[in-house]
Amino acid sequence: MDLHKITPLVIYDNQCYLCTKFAQVVNFLARGKLLLVGHYTELGEKLREDIHDSSALEMFWFVDGKTAYGGRAALIPLISAIIQSRGTGNLEF
């Protein structure tokens, strides 16, 4: 799977209520310019098989094309991507 075509993306636990609310807030702030993928969706399972292992389910992930950031380490790159998407509109699919 070519990640450069679908990045930046956020992978989150779509079976967790709080995680789903977090993803909705991220989507709102990024104005829909980040791809949100649930861990338990078809694409999420495919990404987990290709990139991560079973321990990837313990946190959310932000993937920017070069690096996959998990959990707290993903917050600053995610915020940076949200700011860039709001200001310049550089994040396009």
C-alpha cells in the first residue's frame, strides 16, 4: 500500500466512544483535510497488517508520509498539520 497517496492520516480506535469524539474534533479542526481511519475498519486492518502490529491498537496514530507518530508523541505533529491545513490549504488528497 502506498501511504504517500493517503497521508496525512489519523488512525484511531473507532470502537471507543472517547476516541471517536476525539476524531470528530480533529476532523472539525482540520476542516476534513485529514483522512481519519478507524482501527477496526477494512482500511485500518490493512494498514495494521502492513505497517503496525497488534500493539498499535493501544493508541491513536498520526502518519504524515515519512513517520508514524503514536499516542502523546503524535499530538504536536497532529496540531502542526491542523494549523497548516487551516492556514495554507497545502494538505490535499
